[in-house]
Amino acid sequence: MILLGAALILLALLGAPLFSVIAAGALWGFHSEEIELSAVAIEIYRLAEMPVLLAIPMFTFAGYLLGRSGAPQRLVRITRALLAWLPGGLAIVALLACAIFTALTGATGVTIVALGALLFKALTQEGYSERFNLGLITTSGSLGILFAPSLPLILYGVVAQQLGLEQPVNIADLFLAGIFPGLLMLVMLTGYCMMQKRRPSASTKSEPRIGISETIRESIWEIPLPFLVMGGIYTGVLAVSEAAAVTALYVFVVEVLIQREIRWAELPGIVHESMVMVGGVLIILGVSLASTNYMIDTEVPARLFETIKAHVENKWTFLILLNIFLLVLGMMLDVFSALVIVVPLILPVAIAYGIHPVHLGIIFLANMQIGYFTPPVGMNLYIASYRFEKPILELCRATLPFFLILLLAVMIITYWPALSLTLVAE
């Protein structure tokens, strides 16, 4: 079994598709236990019986539509009109715009590509240093992971629901739990942005300012979107999957039929791009459910807990080790792969230490958020390097202050459970 594990890890390092590695492990596990291999196919088929999974393709499609429209530019303009008067106003605009856009699209790389050039130019014109601008945009690309309707939040809920926990994990609760931790990160970064000094710039003085009423008028169709999604879910009018369908329909009508910023000829390409991403997530999720079922049957989480318990006495020490592990994990894997591979292992162990499953989800995603720009292999570092044509080492130095601030935020989120659970109904 050890040799098999080593072989699978080697295959993954050599570039084998992740779903094939997970599927091979599940197939071998069921075979070794003399269980029919059709169990894997049955677990994959179970995906079709999860109504909440409809939310993933719908929200993803809506996010890709928004990314290809003029919505990112309008988002920046309206936040700038509202907040530019503050010290560090445009930097705060960049934080908020990236957080909102990442929450809606569910993809950090898309945020850097869609908003990066626009924000970088505007920040430079405002007199901010190049290093600060690079660090801010690279870091902000992952800020929206904790805000609804973030796909990682939904996926964590889906994976947790398959484990048959005594404490049910409701996706609406995860949406609520992410609000205060996400705001904490934004507030801490906002404080840092307000302390930044700017060089006087002639372009800043001559640049025309757009009035608040004008920006509201041009964004009149996008403004109701967050209220439609969150209001529908929290008032109980819409289930998560229904809210996703309404969001996709609303965005389609606004961007294709009303704004007409996306031509009909572009739609097949957008559908293809978004569903390729969804298909990858669902394939990994399907084979991971089979792998999770095998681990539960063979009591792997229980044995893992006993091993950890022999060396770690209390949950606070466990949380320190968990944060270190998740930071390293975030450097190596994208958030979707990490969720389906690691959550089935650590969630039962965390519950045994008395950690609420919803709180664990927020801790998990907060660490993944930092991992996106943690060297040496943080994904956002490479996307930003490609987008801005800058060396990785320069981006690592630029993101260091933001990393330290967000690391402190993660520590607060980890050791202050009420921050995540205050809004969650017990």
C-alpha cells in the first residue's frame, strides 16, 4: 500500500491528470478490499443526485459572462467614484473590485487577467509605487474566496455533506460564515493601503473624474446582482441552486440582450470555456467521492485521528499544525483539487478535536487564499508574472507585506471561532 501511494504521488509529480491519480487509488483500494469496482461508477453517478451541484455550472457561466463584458470596468468606476475621496482611495477600490469579482467568478486568475491592466494603470497614475501596485493586484486576485457565491465555498459544502457528519454543513451557513472573516482581511489590507505614500502625478490632476450619479446610472443593471443572489438565499425564497440559475439568467439577459456587450457569436466560446472548467471540477469531485467512500469504509480518518492524538494533545496545537499544512498545500494545489482530496481526511479529525465544520471550512479557504500567492509555486504569482511581464522574484518581494498581513488575519480567524460562527444558526 505504501508503494502504491508512492507511485501515485510520483505520477502526480510527473504531470498525470489529478482525476486519474485519485481514480487509480480508489480502484486499487476497492479491489484490495474485494469490493466490486462498480462502486466507483456508482459514486460518480451520485453526483447527478445532488441538486446543489447545479449551482456550480450556473455560477461559473455567469462569472465568465461578466468577465467578457464591460462589467469589470464599470465595477472599478463605481467603486472609485464612491471611495476615491478616502486616503488610499484607489487602492481600496482595487481591493473591493477584485474581491467582488473573484466572488462572482470563482477564479482568482480570471480576476488578475480581467482587472489587472486596468487597475495597474490607474494606480500608477495615482502615484503609487510599482512594487505596491504589483503586490496589491497579485494579492487581491484571491480575496473574494470567502464571499458568496464563491465556488470554493459551495464545493466545500458539497464535499462535507457527503461525509455523513453529525453536524450538517449547510452551504447558506458557509456563505454567512465567510462574511466577517472576509471583511477582516479587507479591513486589515485597507489600513495598510491608507498608510501608503504617493508621488504627485500630473496625470492624476488632469484626469477627469466621473460623478457618482453617472457611474450608478451606467452600472444600474449590475448593482442589483449581489442583492438578488444573497437576498434570495438568506430570505429562503431561493435555494442555492435556484439562486445560481436566476443569476445566470439575469447576467445573460443584462450582458447579451440589454447591454449587448457580448455578441451571440461569442456565446459558444464562453459556454465552452466555462464548462471545461466545470467539467474538470466535477470529474475530480466524482472520483474523489469514491475515494472518500473507501477511506470511510476502511476507517482511515479514525486511524489518522488516533495517530495525531498520540502526539497532539489539544485542538489549539492541532490548529497551528493545520495552518502550516494548509499553507504548504495551497502552494502546491489549486483550491478545487485541495478541497476534494484533503477535506475528507481532515474534517473528521478536526471535528474530533471539537472544531466546528463550518469554522474549519473558513480556516481551510483562508489558508488556500494565501497559498495562491505564496512562493515558490503560488498560482497567482505566475499569472501576474505573465500578465505584467515581471520576474517571479520581484512579485514575491512585492507580495510579502500583504502576505504577512493576511497571515495575521488567518491566525485571528483560526483562534477566534465566533468571528466565523456568529451569524451561523446552531
